Amino acid sequence: MRLVIAVVQDKDSGRLAAELVKRGYRATKLASTGGFLKAGNTTFLIGVDDERVNDVVECIHRSCRAREQVVTPFAPVGNVDAEVPVPISVQVGGATVFVLDVERFEHF
């Protein structure tokens, strides 16, 4: 058995949840926040048999899209010599996926 952990942008979480349900997978959703943009994410915890891992990863790949977003970096607080922040384009979205071995699983 494996544990698939997928961190996805909130904009993609509904689409992924629907795809997982449609394909018969059960998942736990956790609200999370990204470190770089401080944007809302959803972390999915999905327990799955070894032979179904690739199918789950493919569901995630189909449901989560990378996109460009314009952000304005924060200027250092209290630094009067700091330059005015200039908006930059960064890639957001997609998914970060971890697949872990599960030593033991119980469901009560």
C-alpha cells in the first residue's frame, strides 16, 4: 500500500476531488498554505494499492494545471532605501506529489 500526498492549488482542488470520486478513490483533503506566495492550497492524502498508484498520479496530472500569475514581491519593511517592487510573472498551480510506502494501515 502507498500514501499519495498531493499539494495542489485551491483552484484545482474541486476538479481533482471530482475526478478521484469518479474513479472510486477516497481521499482526505486538508487546507494548506504555500510558503512562497502565501496562497491557498489543498493537500490530498490518498491511500492506494501499489498497482493503482500510477492511475492516481495520472488523475492528479489531468486535474491540476500550471498557470502564470503576476505577483508583486514584498519590499523589506523599514528599509527606506529599498527599490519600489516591480510585478513579476511566476508559474503557479500544477501539483507537488509525494508517494510513500505505508507500513501499516487500519480502518475502523
